[in-house]
Amino acid sequence: MSNDPTALTAASSAALVKSGELDASDLFEAWLGRAELDTFGALSWIAQAGESPEQVDGPLGGVPLAVKDLFCTEGVPSQSGSKILEGYKPPYTASVVEALAKSGAPLLCKTHQDEFAMGSSNENCAFGPVLNPWDKSRVPGGSSGGSAVAVAAGLAPWALGTDTGGSIRQPAALCGIVGLKPTYGSVSRYGMIAFASSLDQAGPLTQDVTDAALLFSQMIARDPRDATSVGHQESIHLPDRRDLTGVRLGVPEELSGDGIEPGVRATFEETLERARELGAEVVPCPLPHAPHALSAYYLIAPAECSSNLARFDGVRYGQRVDPGDGLDAMYSATRAAGFGPEVRRRIMLGTYALSSGYYDAYYGRAQRVRTLIQRDFDEAFANCDAIVTPTSSSVAFPLGSRTADPLSMYLSDFCTVPMSLAGIPAISIPNGMSEGLPTGFQIAGPAFAENSILGIAHALESSIQFDRSGARV
Amino acid sequence: MTDWEAVIGLEIHVQLATQTKMFCSCSPVFGDDPNTHTCPVCLGLPGALPVANAQAVHLGLMIGLALGCSLASQSVFHRKNYFYADSPKGYQISQFDQPLCGPGNLAGVRIHRVHLEDDAAKLIHASESGRIAGADSSTVDFNRAGTPLAEIVTEPDLHSAAQAREWLALLRTTLRTLGVSDVSMDEGSLRCDANISLRRVGDQTLGTKTELKNMNSFRFVERGIEAEIIRQRELLDSGQTVTQETLHFDPRSGSLTTLRSKEEAHDYRYFPEPDLLPVEVTEAMIASARDALPELPIERAARYVSELQIDDVLAERLAGDAELAEFFDAVVEAADKSIEARVLATWVSDDAAGRAGDDGLLASKLEPAALAELVALVDDGSITTAAGRTVLDQLFEVGGSPAAIVSDQGLGKVDGGDELEAAVDAAIAAEPEAAEKVRAGEQKALGPLVGVVMKHTSGRADGGEVRKLLLERLGS
Amino acid sequence: MIAKMLDRSEVIHIARLARLNLDEGEIERTAIELSGILDHVERISELDLEGVEPTAHAVATRGELRPDIQGASLSRDQALAEAPVTDGVGFIVPSPGA
Ligand SMILES: [Mg+2]
Ligand SMILES: [Zn+2]
């Protein structure tokens, strides 16, 4: 064993703590030292030395956690990447963060993100962009970019992110780590500063698939404080699968053909070949409505966010700008100054999509498209155990390259959005390199089939043996 | 001059009597120090989520059943988006196209729907809070934010201000009987808006309506609607048109002011609340709401008529006041079955209720059993009606047993015997002129003589018997 | 549905609904950007959605209700702790009438 516990995966450290070979507070202090090495703008807050938990006996073994800024943490800044919440310290902690702390994963640091989770590059953060540890001139992906970088660069052993249309999977892919977006409803949203309520879901960003399974196993619970939470149908076990005998993997042409960069396409094909070698059957699997998913998503998510963000009005918390001309003038000035351009754009889009006379054409129609996409998946899963696609059509792109054109940025979510609309689980694992940057492989399963996709991911991961040392500081 | 018919629909917001708010576990109590009953949910803090209160749904179903509504099998909460200082989330969670209860009827007025929603916070304007006049800020108290409301919407089936007031009173009694709300207009747990339009008598199409907001007493409801009917009639009579707008009635000046015109109407951007899933109304939930229903005023009045042979007017008067009806039921329960319910009803409605005043019967010392006993004493001739009323005064003030009061104060009937004969003799002596006239056959001169006897006996003597004795004495 | 260009007055109306001050340049830019996005998303109008029910939530379908039992509330100090302007009793807002 290495003398440096921070060189281990979270699950390995947890095992050592549990066997008494490693002291949990030493582990915490060691990771505090790692967090100090952040030169990527990934972390928004770091715990004080000596804040390590006194007693650790949960299944997570005291391995500390990086948490995306949008999770409310009592007395700790929770700003959701927005100027309007600069310095905001909530009076309560998000259910899932509380649950993980109880299970033995104390709060180590908080991570930067795109403002209110709106973005795919982490450039929409009021506190500066986050840089990709593989190449600092490139984006880490978003919106959970800070969490992805924290894990990839070895600033934190594991991290919590949220995924609305790809915000865990895409940055995981662009940073060469594992990211799981769980089944909608399996993790409580209470205390997560909302982007789009019907899509937001918390999930783990980790060094490997085992860590993802371990962290996720302690996140699932029906929370009486979240009416949309249903918990999970089965407990999550640590994956041990090493072959894919008897597994049918479906490849949707709609999400793996046109528009995928050649380098990404190449690693995707290699991984499919590897899957066959492991015993999987790879079959085509049409998702005819998937190309419309992005359109539906960019109506539903902005509509919900336009309403979710109405509470930021300068009255009860956050920043206020008051021109001294009455209540409405205060609202408009506060919100114009507090929200960044992408958030304002989506609020405008969503307000328009819900406004009188447009509801049926936009929001109503998008909700129907959502039904069709869900049906596509239902039919697909009648013929295969999992659906696989590239996670992102490209590798990490240069900072600033997509900021001028919102649509090109939105297209970054092309492969991940359909699963979000259907509420089904999907995991991204690193599956190779292109242009010196990692690529991601997405595995999606039916609702509550996390054990199944974690198993498939584990078998592929064992075979791929991705080398992530290039990102570690 | 044209004959106009007023067409009035009401929207009533009722605060439900729950232990907690609509979507969080804070107390919805009224009147406490500002901002002492809040949590992340009702303050609209980032990340907080609503969870619907089962009891509010239960009470909503009870209202629906009581108003004869069809109940939804699935009900959906929507967001009603608007910015205002009283709105912590920037939207109200209300029901839109799938309300908890659909069409119903109360006393001939059709109910359009009943739905659930959360209340807004309270704005205290600087001038009201007693700070310097002209101050340009307000204070927000979020204690009321999130209080559960049922909104009851009628069809435009009312045609006068008085009728609207009367129907609202029946609705209030019904809700009070159900126990679903305090229904206090003073404290804002019952609030009423009215939609008002005029049309030519005989026309079927509706005229342009205005909305009269937030009338906070029965009197103001009637006066406000009346004022608006007069205003619209004057407009129409002089050839002008009514503008669709929202109005406020100032009870002090009696004037109507515009709050909002149609052009400024909100665009609420309703959409299904993504933080809540549809409420499934199960058979078990409906059964439990039905089991919780007490007898309703209309049912009660019908029972009084059919089972107790009480006339319609008296039955409605009793049943229309939940407290009075409950008291009456207790009197009937306690009374000897040989006494006609009609007689008991008159005692309760005329004598007892007449003494109760604004505070109601419950504030008095009078027990239903005591009243039943008192009526029995009158009924069997132990005391006269007049003495009975004297006893009732005592029961009201200090309570106790009627028989004891009668014997303590010697209110028992004077029948025949020495006492009455002595009183008759005394009367003849006191009114010699009247006595002469009676002797001369002038029967109507008996009056003053009877009066004197009654005075001497404190009303304890039977009038018929006194007459008989007097006539005997005066040999006529 | 035919994709259309949002005009200035629509952008101003939407900004007013959303309570967002936009300066002249932003109004122009927003009109162009939103038109571009709408042009793309309106591709869903090609789909035949006759008889297709809308999906508001993908997985869960029925909401659990909460028992009517009181829980902890925040103290007034906690409630007011992050308020930009407060008098220690309530949240101060500019007068709605001003
Ligand atoms: Mg209402
Ligand atoms: Zn509350």
C-alpha cells in the first residue's frame, strides 16, 4: 500500500479505515492538503483543518466528500454559482448531504458549477470558469464541472453533482472520471437549489465504478420532504462483474452516428468491440424520437427554471439592487444584476414558452414529446439490457469556443438529454483518449436498473484499464 | 328605463383548520409575532420543496361532499406565477384544470369548483404600522404564507346583494358545521370576492363583469355589491359601457376604486407544479371524508320539518345557525317526549336566542337540559309562561335548576286557594270603578282588575282562573 | 407552426413578466438569440402528437401526502439572518405602490 492515502480510491480508503489501518481524521487532513492544491478554480469552499468528524462508523468509512455548490449546507456558502447568492449561508442542509455525512462521508469542500446548473462548460459561473486538469485551456464540462475536476485532479476522493440534462455525465466524460445520473426520484432533491424540478437528480462523480456504487448506495432513500422522491426498489451492491456474457447492448444510431467527432467515434467503436470480447451481444436499437429530445429539453428545463428562479427577488436572502423606485424596480434591477447572461436567457426563453397563448405550442408540446421519448426507451429495453452511446459528441473543447453561440453549447447535451427526459439511470465511464483528452462511454438502463448498469460499467472498466493519472496534480 | 338584472358569482377563500400549513409543517396560527412561524419551505428558501398536507385534502373533500360536488379521482397542483412581496416563491401553488372538487350545488346556487392552494404572506404597509407618514417601504410577515386555503367558486347564480349575503351566510354556517374552518371574516379565515355584471331582464348572454375584491364582512359584501350594481346601472342607463376591471370597495366612503384593469391583467403562466405529483383521491379517502360529515344545515332543516313537525320558517331559522341548532337538538334530546318539539323550538328560537345577543347561547349559563325542564314546568301548568320567562332570565345569568329557582323565589303557580282569593279581593278594593262597571255587565272592564291580581302575584296566577274568580265575586 | 422572429415588443413584454431589466443592446441580442433557439426547438412541431398524453414526471406518478403534524420552525433571527434589509421583525421591501 502507498503511504499516501489520497492516492487510493474512496472505497479502498474506506476499507482501510474500517479495518483500523487508517485513521479517519488523518485521512480528512490528508485530503484537506490535497484540496489546497486547487489551481483549476474548482473549489468554492474548503473545510477548516480540525473540522474532521470525531466518529466514523458508517459504510462510507469517513472518506470526505466534495459537494456541488448548489446543495444547501448549513452555515456554509451555498451559492449555486450565482452572484445573486454570493455568500449565502442557508439555515439547513440538503437531505442527501446530511444522509451521506451520517453514512460517513463528511463535507470536505464545495465545488464551482455553472450558474444554477445551466451550462455545459462551467463558463457560466459567476466566480470564474473551472479549468480542465488535462488541459487548462479547455473546459471541464458542466454544470458539475467543479466536482468533476475535484475528483479528476485528486483534490477530493469523490464528489456529489447534479444532472438535469447531462450535468454529471458530460463533465465526467470530459475529465476522465465516472459519473452516474440515477433514476429520477431515487435521491431526494430537498435542499438542492433547483434548476428544472422534473429533471434534476443528484448523483456521484468518482474515480471508478466501485466508488460510484458505494456512494450511490448511501444516497438512495425516500425522503418525506421531497414529494417526488420514491427511494429505490433494491439496495445497491458493489459491482463485481468482469464479463458481459448474456448481455445485450443496444446502440441507437440516432445518438452515435452523425455529429460525433471521429476520435470519440473511434473509442466508442473500440469499447463496443471490447464488449463483444467480454461476451456481450451488440445490437442496433432505434430511438426514433431521440433527435427531438434536445428541443423538448430546451423548452421544459427553461420553463421550469423561469419559475424556480422567481424566488430570487432580493427580499429574503441574496443580493439586492434597489434603484429606489418601488418594489417592481427593485425586483428587475436585482435580477438583472444578480443573474448571468445564460440564466437570463433561459428565464426569458422559459417565460416565453409558458406565456399566454404559447403554452400549448411549446411547453405542452414538449411534454408530449417527452412521452414519445419514454416510449422509445420502453420499446428499446424490451430488446436489450442497456443502451450505449458516446457520452459527449466531443472531447473537452477550448474555453470560449462555444460561448458566443448558445445553440452550439446546447448541442453538447445531445447524447445525455434523452435519458434525462425519460428519468432513467445512465452512467458515463472513461473509455479512452482522443487528441490527448479523455472520451466518455454512456450506459443507460431501465428505471431502477442501477445495479445492472453499474455491473456492465464495472466489467468494461476492468477491461479498459483507463489511466487517469494524467489529470492528477 | 331599462330593467336590469344583476348577475353575481362569488369566490370564497376559506382558511382550513389544520395543525400545519399547506406544504410544510409550520403552524398556521393567526396573530402571533411576525415571522415566528416560518421554515425553508414557506419562506421560499432555495432548495426547499413542498409536500401537500393530507388533512387539507381531507377537509377539501369534506367541503366538496357537503356542497354536493363531484370529486376528482386525481387532482393536480399547478404553479400560478406572479411577482409580489407577499409571494415567497414567486408563484402560488394552486389547482388549475384538475381541481379537487368539480360542479356542485348549495341551496340552488351552483358550485363551479372547490380547489386547494396556499395563502400569501402579509404585507404591513409603513403607514399602517404607525411609522412616519409617506415612508416608502413595507414590512413582510411570512407567518401567513403557506396557510392552507380552499377556494370555493360559484356559478353566477345570484341576483341581488341581499341574496348574495344570505347565501354567503348559509355557506359560512355549512362550513362551520363541518368544522373545516374558523370562518371568521374578521381574522381573514373567510374572504369573499364577487364577480358582478348586469344584463337586460330576459337576456341570456352575460354582460361585462367586474371583480370586487376582498370584502371582509357580511355587511361590506352586501354594501359593496349593491354599490357596484348601482354604478353599473348608472353607466348602462346613460349609454356607457362597463369596463372589465378589478375593484376595491371602501366601506368607509362607500366608494369603488380600480385595482387593475384588463390590460394590466396578469399572465400567470400556469403549469403543473413539478415539485408535486398528482394527488390520487382514493375510495378510502372519500369514505373517510364522508364519515366525518356532520348533519348539514339544509339536511337539518328538512329533518326538523319532517320528523319534528316544525314549520319551514322556524326550522330554517334554527338550522341556519349551527350553534343554535346544536343547542336545540340537545334540548329535544333532554326533554320529555310528551312535549311537542314545536313548543321547544319556539322557546329556543324566540326566548333563549333572543336573550343571547351577539355572543351566542354558548356564552350564557343556560344548559339545554335546564331549558327542557323549564318548558316542562310551563307545559304541565306548574308555572305560567310569564313566570317561565323570569326563570329563564335567571338561568341565563347564573344557571342552576328551574325547579329550585321556582321554589326559592316562590314562582309556582297560584291556583285557587286563599292567596288568589285574597289577591282578587284586594284588586276589587283597589279598583272600585272598574269593579262597578263589571257588575254592570261591562266585561272589558275586567282588564285593569286582572292586571292588579297579576301584579300582586308576580305573574304566577293563571289568567283564566283570575277572570273566573273575579266574575264570581262581582256576581255577573 | 412556423418559426418566427421575436420582435422588440415581445422581448420587452417577456422581460417585464420575468422582472429582468434589459438594456437596449440586450433587447436586440435577446430577440436574435431566442429566435434562433425557438427556430431549432420548433422542430418538434413536425411530430404527430395526436392522442399523445403529456408527461410531467417520468418515473413516479402519485404523490405521497404529509401527515398534519407540526415540526420545527425557524427562529425569527434565523428567518431574517440573510435578509438584505430587515428591521429585526420583518423583511423590508420597497413599497409596492411607489
Ligand atoms: Mg385563489
Ligand atoms: Zn413552513
